[in-house]
Amino acid sequence: MRTIIILGVALIAIGAAVLAFDQYSYTTKENVLQIGPLKATVDETHTVTLPPAVGWVLIGGGVCLLVLAAWSRKN
């Protein structure tokens, strides 16, 4: 029972974070050229965009778990 409540609150928090920060970026280094001991690298920035529907689904799932926990405690 307590696990369901913690999981529900965690899903709501993660869903809210997805809605607040809908995209994130990360940087990778790629070797372009290597001749003997000489290297040429380039930094590439990648952006990942998350649709808002993912956040709403997570929030909805968290609310459903909290309702389920409250309902099972009542019965």
C-alpha cells in the first residue's frame, strides 16, 4: 500500500518535470580525423524533445495509483 502511494507521487513528480522541461540537450565528441598521433574531434549537441502528452500520461497514472491506494484503504 505504501509502495503504491510512493510510486504514485513519483509518477506525478516525473510528469510535472516532463511538462516543465519538455526538451533536454546533451553533447557528444566524435572523432573526425586521426592521422598517427594527431586527432581532430568535433562536439555535437543533440536535443531530445518530449511531447507534453507523455507528462500528462505520467500525471494521470500517478493520480490513478493514489486513487487506487485510497480506495483499497477504505475497503
